[in-house]
Amino acid sequence: MLEVTMFLDEDDLHQDKRMDEYIMRYLMHHGIMGASVFPAVMGYGQKHHLHHTKGIGTVDEGPIMILFVDDEEKVRGVLPHIKEVIKGGLIVAKRVERL
């Protein structure tokens, strides 16, 4: 099995849709076993620009993490498109064992 983690900004878009929603629908459409979106309180990326939640209901490009897992063949089948649409985020993958 392969687990993929993506780090993005909450306001990232693809075709006028939130990137996290686009990716989740894409993964569901392709039958990926499971996926989750996690909001972060604070984070930064390669450019070292700090992104954080400012308070209740207000966000400065809040960081989010999307995680999904499935058999390696299925994951490798969806990765090319995901890498194409995510321009500024980070994508990492690792082998995992289902217990």
C-alpha cells in the first residue's frame, strides 16, 4: 500500500473550485480506498511564508493536509493528474502496511 500526503493552502483553487474539494472528488471518482482533509493551525512551506488561522472564522490562507491511501498501483494511477493540478504544494508518498 502507498500513502500520499499533500500540503496546500486552503485557498488554492482548480477551475474555480477549492483544491481540496476537487482532489477529494477526483479520488472518490477513481475509487481510492480512503482520503481525509486536515486543517492546520499553522504552517509554512518552501518559501518560508508563515500561514496560520487568525482566529474564529478568519483565515490567512490556512494550511491544509490531504492524505489518501490505497494499493500502490491505484495510487500511482492517480498521481500524475494530482501532480499536474497542484502547482505550489508539496506531495510526499510512503509505503505503509495495513494491519
